[in-house]
Amino acid sequence: MDDQPLVRTALQMVIAQADDMEVVGEAGDGAQAVRLAEDAAPDVIVMDIRMPGMDGIEATRRIAAGPSAAQVIVLTTFDEDEYVYGALRAGAAGFLVKDMALEEILGAIRVVAAGDALIAPGVTRRLIKNFTARPPSTTAAPTGRLQGITDREKEVLVLIGAGLTNTEIARELTISIATAKTYVTRLLAKLDARDRVHLVVLAYENGLAGPSRHP
């Protein structure tokens, strides 16, 4: 979903050449994107941020809250922090920038379609740097959403917030990878989180991630 026809055409051509993908529709603004998500039932939506009328972040929020099971990847020229945070809080499963190679964008679509989350490497590095540069919060406290998780699940959430993979979590806590995956699955369900990125956001918002939480 992009307000620039040339960008949409280029993406369509690249996706059409992939054996495991097909384009089921396109939209030029956020409102059209929301309608298309309901009517065409895509697995993944590639969404721009700056569009006429409803922008991509609001469209992502409505799609995430609606009946569609589509996962949204935000693909934009603008990677400012406010857009990254806004997109992730809205429910996006990925955040990419348009200067990435087309093959990288296709790979990201496959990753998100498989149920994982992905943020452009350069954006990820900056987010981590910004988060770790913040002074420890003296007011952050777990919200009601975290009251139902166990101490072990909270440990796992801290490690997810630090950016650890399931394999690294397993090694850190001396548990099996399968057990680590089970804890992540439980956290997704208990916290009503759409994906791993959402868990990272929740960890930071509740003071469970940051420089003082994990080396």
C-alpha cells in the first residue's frame, strides 16, 4: 500500500516473479488499505506511512484491531524513531526502509508470513542504542497486563526485551530451546501480543528492558 504508483508497480513486479508469492491487491491510501485487508484477506500487507487521508500507521492500527489476519510490514523512506515506535505500537510485524535491496524486502515478507517479526538492521541498531542511552526509569512499574505472568515468564520477557533469540534464551536460562519457545508462546497468549516485536515494546514500556536489566 503506497501512494506512489511507481513504487507499487515495482513491488508488484518483484513479488510477481517470486514463485511463492502473489499480489492480491493494491491501494493508494490508508482507507483503501483497510478495506482491502478485509476484502482480499492477504497474508502480508506492505504499508507505506505517508499517504493521503488516513496514514499508514492509523491503517495498520485498524487492520491489527480488525477481523483481518494479515500481518503488516511498514516500508517507508522515513525511519525516524516516532514512525518506528508508532508503527510497532500500532501492531506492525515489520519495519523496513525503501533503500533496502528488493531481495531483502522479499525475504522480510517471507519472514513475516511465517509468523515472525522483522525490523531493518539499521533501524534495530538505532533503537537499541536509543533505549540503552536512556536513564533507568524510577517510575516504570508492571501494568495490569503483566500481573498474570510467572516469575520465569518475566525472566524470559526481560531477555526478549534485550533482543535475545530463543536459542540464546535457552542458553541463558539453561533450558531447552523447545521450552524457551513454549515460554514465548505463553507470553504471546497471556499478554495478547501479536508477535515478538510487541513483546519487546511491552518489556520496555513496563521497565523490564534496558541497560540495567541485562548485560
